[in-house]
Amino acid sequence: MSHYLVELYSPKPGWLALPAVQRSQFLDGIKAGMGGLGELGVEILMLGQTEPGIDQASGHRFLGIWRFPNAKARDVLLAGIKASGWYDHFEHVNAAGAGGGFSSHLAELANA
């Protein structure tokens, strides 16, 4: 069963104050750290800016959606994000769960 992670994040004031060179150095490190994730079966489904004009929009500026073959692969990514110092630069919220379908989700809601 696939596992999923949804990230919502926005730059903190410290990120906005960083010179472009330091931002580039940090992001180059992030890019380098992503290299082995494909071998773990990690898939990026979407990374980008959020659309603020939708009903009940999040105030976060960016969105990431990931798919994993198992919770262990997800946890490897989350550990790497934390170790990179990402949370020092971005206000960040994670939501994760295993794959399911519409009917099973309706049952979960009914039993909530």
C-alpha cells in the first residue's frame, strides 16, 4: 500500500533576509540530498506554489505532495528534511497517511 505526504510551507523572515548566494547554497544542498530518494521508491507528485484564490485556501505559499512505497521511505525523507535545517527557514506543516479509497474514507469519517 502506498503512503503519502503533503507538505505546506512558507518562508520565514530569516529566509527572506538571506542573501541570494546563501539561499542558492542551501538549495544546492537540498538538491544534492534528494539524489538517493528515487532508489527508495520515493516519487514527487507535485512541488510548487499554492493557489491562494480557492475556497478555504491555506495561507501557505508552497505545497509538496509525495508518494512512497512504505512508511520507512517516508520517514527517511522526513529525517532528511529535518536534518537539512529546512524547518529553520520555513514555516512547515506535514500531513501523512496510507493510501485508501473513497468508500473506506467515508467509513473512517462515519466512525470518527
